[in-house]
Amino acid sequence: MKKVFLALAAIATIASFTACTKTCSCTTYLGNQVQKTEEVELDGDHKNCSELSTLVTIANVKSGVECL
């Protein structure tokens, strides 16, 4: 009985670590001005917040989305 309890506890612990989702803070820039900031959850296609970023800087002017 003790082994069954330990096995169930181990499975529950592993499942709790794999079930967590990562949240990224994404800021939208247009002409160096912040338009909005929002929290976005990573989906299965992305592993890092930086993969969601589409920030472009031309002549020291930022436009796009930066996710950290």
C-alpha cells in the first residue's frame, strides 16, 4: 500500500510540473511609442517569449511587438 501511495504521489508531482504554462509580457510599439502591453501564454508552437517578437528598428525608431 505504501508503494502505491508513493507511486501516485510521484505521478502527481510530475504532472504538476508539466502542466504549467509560461506567460510572456508583450509590448506593442509604433514609432517608439508604447501602444499597449499585454500578457500572452505560449502555445505549443513556441518555446521562448522572444519567438513571438516582431520588433523592427529603422533609423532608431522601433515598431512591432516585443515579448519578454
